[in-house]
Amino acid sequence: MPAPTASQLESIGTGALQSAGIKGENAQDLGKALAQVTADALNLFFSMAMVMPGIPAGVDPISGSGSTAGPGMLMPPPAGGPIGPMILPLAQAALSGNSLKGQNIPGLAAVVAEALAQGIMMFAAQVQVAPGIAVAGFVTTSPGSLM
């Protein structure tokens, strides 16, 4: 499953800003920038995400086939996902690319980057890979779903 695109997230971002009472001539640009950095951070996470080794499996010892019998954990960032300093350039580019300027933009970029990194870290810590992944030749052979 691919990460959502910025255009898919844009209405969510601008809607959240409006519901929080954030208005102004650049509110739409801020919504676009938040959607862009979120999409970029999720793409980075999806490219880095890994499942920790050690998922229990019921496997026939002769054929090496079977399936995983228990859940698996996702590897936490920084090995299994981006951390704040990795997202910061994406946030800076998204904000400046949407014509947002001012002395507080670097601080806003840092806050956005850390918030996204914290969200990704919490997701990786709480979500597990569901059991039932096919095993053949003592190696998993099909994708797993998250639970």
C-alpha cells in the first residue's frame, strides 16, 4: 500500500486548520505545506519500515513450509523510520515551497518535523504485523498485514 499523496492529505490539513480557527491569507498555503511534508515523511517511513526478526512460526521441518504463528513488531526509528532531523529538510522545503516566509518559519519547520517523527515512532511502537504470513523454504513468502 503506497503512502498517501499530498493532494489526498490537503483537504484534511486545511480542514483541520479551519476547525482549529486558524485563518488568514496564508492558511491555505500552510495546509498545502503540512500535507506535503506529511506525505513526504510517510513516503520516507514506508521506504524505511522493517519488521523485527523473531516472529514465531509453525513450520514443517522437512519442507520448510508453514506460516507465522504470532505477531511481529516493527523496528523503531531511526533504523525503521525517520527521526526529526531527517524530516526537517522536508518540512523546510514544503513551507518555503508554498510561499510561507518569516522569521518563525524555521521554528515551525522544526516543530512540524518533530511532531511527525513522534507520530511515526508511536505508530511503529504500537502496530504489529499480523500472524499468518506464508513461509516456504524457511523464509516468509508473502506480505503481511498490520494489526
